[in-house]
Amino acid sequence: MSKTAESETSPLYEQIKRHIRQGINSGEFAANERVPSENSLVEQFGVSRMTAHRALRELKDEGIVVRVSGVGTFVADAQPKGHLITVNNIAQEIRGRGHEHSSKVIQNVEELASADIGFQFGVEMRTPMFHSLIVHLENGVPIQLEDRFVLKGAFPDYGSIDFEKTTTNEYLMAHAPLQYVEHRVKSVRPNKKILKLLSIEADEPCLLLVRRAWSGDRVVSYSHFTHPGSRFEFVDTFKP
């Protein structure tokens, strides 16, 4: 049976599932990006809301997508995640090398979660968050830009802490010890804002560490740590 004939005879919800799978395989829908909503699918395929809902529900059950109430449906991240890097305090790392740590707080403000940030936390859009942006320096040279969101409900006084006197890591570990951490590392092209904050040239490659951290059964922190490639490297050891 040809693909055309197959699509004409298969149930409508299967046609929708096939369409989304093809979009994921082609790269149209990347990991952690939204797929069409139920309303969009109803309009695009001329089906009932129940049919669109069934297609997305079955894709969720198959691990293809992740649905977040009040936020949307996103492509599941199927890439393997290795436990390669421990959760370290940047200040302790720098002092351990016999160097001086300092930090500059660019912002520490309260925000309402966007759809994408809500997805990372598994909460609804507009959930109260704190958003901090901090540059960490070693002997006066920027080596890390920390861009962190924390759940206000877990850390209600986070916005009032002076993170030039302590680090976010020290604060978070003292108030809600982490029980599970997810890490991803990749190379990135820094935008103009990052170039300025890290005092690097436009052709400087950067390493990005993306971290989600759980305390209890919920995500409490989501962070991006950007490092100039010429000033920083990740080193870790483990015993098989």
C-alpha cells in the first residue's frame, strides 16, 4: 500500500501522530520545542478536538512528547544524559586554585514564567519565579555567566539575597538540598550581551552547561552557565 493510500485509510488520529513524528524526524520540531496545539490540529486536519487530544495523548504515552498543563505540548528530549559533572560551588573551585573569586550581580528580579520556562519546571505559565544573572570572575577575569531561574515558592527570599557576598549554590544547598540534577553541555555562539558581560571577542567559542535541579519531587532551579572556551574547561572523574 502506498503512503498516500495508507494515509487515506488510517484513522485520523494516526495521521496526526504520523505528521508530528515526521516533523520531529525532519527537524521541524526540535527537542523541547512546541508541537502544534490541539486547536491548531483541529483546524489543520478538520478533526474533532477529541481526535486531536487522542493523538497527542498517545504520543505522550509513547514518550514522543511531553505535555505540560496550561503550557503546551513539547518534543521529548531523547538524547542520552550522562552524569559527568558534579554540582560544584564556583567560588570554592576558584579559591581551591589559590585564586580570588568575585561576582557581579547584573540582575535578581521577580518574573512570571514564560511558556518555555514553565515547561522546564513542569509548572503553568506565569508561575512566579526569580531570575538572576551573575558574572563570576577569577582574579578579576570573567569565567562564567550564570543565568538562573528559581521557583519562588521554594525560595521566597531569593530576590533579597546579596549574591556578591555569597553564591547561589551556597544559598540553594543550605535552604533545599538538591536530590536530583540533570546536566547538558554543548558549545554555543555567544550573543552580543554575553560577549559584553564576559569581555570576550566575537569569535570566542563558549561552553554552555544547562542544569535542572530537583528538591523533593519538583524542579526548583533551571540554569545556564556560559564559559569562555579559552578560559574554562570541564574536568570530571568517576569510578566504573
